Amino acid sequence: MSTYLPTIKQLQYLIALHEHGHFGRAAEASFVSQSTLSAGIRELESLLGVTLVERSRRVVRFTPLGNQVVAKAHKLLREAEELSDLVQAAGKPLSGELRMSVIPTIAPFLLPRILPRLRKERPQLKLFLREETSDNAVESLQHGRADCVLLALPFATGEVESATICQDQLHVAFPKNDPNDPPAEIPAAMIDEGRLLMLEDGHCLRDHALAACNRPELRASATMIGTSLHTLVQMVDNGLGVTMLPQMALDSGILNGTDVVARPLQGENTTREIALIWRSGSPREEEFRLLAEELRAG
């Protein structure tokens, strides 16, 4: 058995370089100098007696073995973090550091309502928030960069535990008086595929909205242009089309100051499930369920 083992810090540096593909950016993300990060990775290679990274002036390329070591490093760091979580979970619940990723179609609408009360009632909780698309948020959870994720289901999350926060109704938003005398609920058949404005790829709300409409032609015809719901609202307000908005966005006042009207989308599967998810088997499960209760109460 080898007397010398890689350190947690060396593995963190290696993962950062793999994620960023650049020594400078990896060092910045790790809050160290580039020389410190580079030296740490060279020490790791020397310790293992192998080359993990091929270096040139312009390119950082991981060897096949280097990629395998990175995959194993992710698992080791996750286990190390869960060891720390186990100790923390034995103390006062919802205290200390907690890293939560939140998707962009939830963060600006739900968090401002919840965080002030959470800070007041849980002053010992240090909540680090990161806004990411669903794909990136789930990846962050799997790789240990996030402890939990607030997102919308259904979505492919892998092996996780979850707690439902609420059901969020989808609405069709359109310019005032277009159409005249709109029904109380908008049937999917009424949506003109040539005028549908949707979020760009990577946002699960886009897939939820298209699935709720149950019209395959919309997926091919929808104009994918928006990077945020606020951008889509402004485009609708300028008469450029119609879009889909969740109830929580309407409740937050996203249509204030506009001539945009919204009506519930009619049909089955016209809601998305807002949920908190975390890795299966996490020692902080009780804490996450308590956090879900706090989010639910908001």
C-alpha cells in the first residue's frame, strides 16, 4: 500500500482544470494563484508517477488516464463532503454552509419572497445560491458542487431524493386585445406556432410548455430566442408574438407596467412541479426536508 496519497486540495485543483480547460480560469475558480494550482497538479502527477495533463501554450488536454482519475476524484470529493455533512447534520439543523443551485425560471420569482424570512429565522444558515439551467444544476449536484437543487419536474435528474414545494400553473401571455375577448382558459389549439416565443435550449420550462401543449409542430416552429422570461415579456409587449409564463412569475408582478395579458393554458399536464432535490443517501436528508418545508411555507 502506498504511503503517499493524493490530497483533497490536489484533487480539487485537477477537477477545476478539467472543468475550465485553462490554468488561469481554474486557478481563479479555486481562489489560488495559477502557479499554486499548476504546482499542485504537478505534485499529484509526480506522486502517482503518471502524466494526467498534456500541456502546451494554447491547449490543455487530459490523457485518457487523466480523465479516469478526474472521474474517480469527483467520487472521492463527494464522499469527503458527505463525511463533513454527516458531522454537520448531527448538530443544529439548517445551520452552517449549504450550497443550493436554482434554475432561472424559479430564482427571481420565488427566492425574493422566501429569503428574507429564512435569513431572519435561520441566522446560522449560510446559504450559497447559484443560478443554473436544469442540466448544469443537476450536473453540479452529481459532482458535489451543489448540496441541493431547486428546479421544476419532470426532468431527468438521475438517482435523487426530492420534496415537492408546489404546483406551478402554466399560462399563455399575449398582447392586450390580441385576440379580442380571449377565453378564460386558452386551449393549445389556439396558439399560433408561427408567433410562439420560447426560451432557448437548456431551460426546462420550454420542454414543460411544449409537452403541455401536446402539439409536435410547436417544437419545430417555436421561435427559440429568449434567455429569460423578462425578455420574452418585453417582446410580447412589443407585439412580436405570444409566450408561456408560470404562475409564480405572474404572482411576482412580471407583467406590471406592460400591456400583456395572461390566461391559464387549458388541458392536461399544464403545471410543473417545483421541487427540491438532493443526492440519494445524503446524511443531510432531514435537513433538506426541513428546508423544503421552509420553502413551502414561503
